[in-house]
Amino acid sequence: TDPVIMAAHFQMTNDIDVLGSRCYPIGSVASPFTGVFDGNGFSIRNLELQSTGQSPLGLFACIAGDAAEIRDLRLSVPVVSGYNGYVGGLVGHLESGGLHHCEVDNGRISSTKPVVGGLVGIASKSAVIHDCRASVSVKGTHTVGGLVGRNQADVRNCQVRGMVIGEQIVGGLAGQNEGAISKCSSQVSLYAEDIMGGLAGKNTKNGQIESCSVRGQIWGSSYLGGLSGQSAGSICDSYSLSSLSGSDHIGGLVGGLGMEEPTDPNKANDSDKDDQQQLLLNCYAAGAISGRTCMGGLVGSGWTGEVIQCLWDAEVTGMDRMCGQQTDTLFLDKDSNGASTAAMQIAETFAAIGWLGTSSHEHCVWTIQTDSYPKCAWE
């Protein structure tokens, strides 16, 4: 925790195997790492961290400072177990600074307290996470994500594979998203009770999801979505091929649209109406859906917001309704419809509603090949 050391520039010159060694986190909240750690393409193998009280917890407990950076580093087979909040494989709390080209490979990350992620526990809004990967098994209680537990940062070009288990607000990539996620993919098996999504468990009113893809399986009880369990923010130019199995409020894209917390379905959440996008734009769903009530091809339950130019595969999802339950304050445009599998796999269907060749966001262009669903051009 010497401030001079915490501000230094380090570069790895070989792989490091710490099997059998007693390891401790780098930095702390009181003395965060503010320097540069360049993995130089090398790996740290067999890291084991276990804490009965320290929070945050990760190889780097806390990173802060605009110039702080971890880059080109791979953690191979790490095991990180925490008993307090803010637990991540690489970083517990990314307060500011950036992670670039980092990876957690075959990691097991867990915590008995809220906010745990495969790569980062919590990432604050002054931080960036770019070009990172996680192949992980993540287990927690509340606010659990395959990459980030709670995200307020800019996350771009990241991929997650593995399994994520929690109780509430659980996502394949982020447990709770309050920042910007773009050009990311998630391929996970997801198990939780309530508020879970293939990409984000909960996408808040400040959350933006653009040009993302999801595959995998999602099992739970209430508020299941292929992309997000609940969304009060914007989701654009993204798709889900995930299968969903639960009880109620299940949507191919979003379990609950236009709310911050589950409320009386006959009452819109007035406190969240202002300065809030609550938008689904240019998205599609094509994964099997099973449950009991409030199920839709796109949205399980909709309170406020807009669904524009979104499609679902009516054959694969088994849904003949766009929204399982809705209020008059939810806008559904005429171009949002269910279609057959054959229709969902030809360019004409999407060109007719303006998807192909152009986009509402400059970084995303859809592509489609014969007999396949559309993909984002970056895939």
C-alpha cells in the first residue's frame, strides 16, 4: 500500500504460476492502485484469494485515477472467494481508469454478499472496460454478473462464457447496468430467482445497451428476459437466442419494461417517467419461452416506454403476443411483429423495416446470411 509503489508502472516478462502461494490483493480503498500494470500478453496462473472481511476483493482490490490501467493480462484458473461485497476476479472496485485486453480464463468467482462479477465487482462511471473476456463460473446473492457485478462504466467489445448463479438481479454480462454496454456478447447458463437477463439483470434508466448478442439458457422465477430482466433504459440493435424458463413476467428480450422496481402492474412508476428512455429499438428474439403467466415474444410485462421495429420468432418462442401484460402508457409500433422462422432468416423481412445497410447507431450495422438469423456486423 506504499503510494509510490501503487503509482508505479509494472510490466510482466514471463508467465507467473502462484500455485500454493499465499496471495493478497493489490491496493485498497484507502490506497488504490493508480499506476499501470502491463501483462504484456502473459498469464498469472492459479491465483487463489479468500477473504473473511476485506472489501473490495480481487487481484487488484481497488483501482483509481484517470491514468490507472491494467492491460494485456490474463488470469488463468483463478479462484476468488469473498465474504463481503465488491468481489471480482481481476478487480474488486474499478473506481476510474481502464481495463484493456484483459481476460479471466476458467475462473471461479464467488461471494456471500452482494455485487460480484467474473472480471470486476463494481465499475464506476469514470472507468472503461474494453476488449476483455471472461470464461467463468460466478456465484453470488444480489447483483451478480459474468463480467461485472454492477456496471456504471463504458464496456465495449467484451465477451463472456460460462455459468452465473445468484438470487436476484443477475446477468450474463452485468448484474446491474447503469452505464453503456456495446458490441458485447454473452453465452452463459443463468440460474436465479428474480430479475435476470442474458446480458443484464437490470438495465436502469441510465443504462444503454447497443449492438449486443446473447445465447444460452436462463432459468428462474420472475422477470426473465433474453437481454434484460428489467429495463428502464435503452436497448438498441441487439438480439437474444437464449431459451427462457420461469414462472411469470418472461419476455424474449425484456422481462419487465419501463420500471425500476416490480410494482402494481396497473400503476406506472411515476418517479421514473421523466428523463428516461425506456426503449427497445431494432432488436429481435428467437429463443424458446416457457412459463405460466405474463409472457411475450418481446416483453413479459410493459408499463411505460416504446417498442419500435422489433421482431420475434413466433415458432421458436411459442409466443403469439408481443407483450404478456401491458398498460396504455406502453407504445408498440406497427412494425414490431412476430414472424415465422423462415421469415426471420431472410434479408427482406428486416430490410422492410429499415434494418439492413443502415442503423440508428453509427457503430452497428446488421448482416444476414441465407438460412440464418441476422448478426451484428462486428461478430
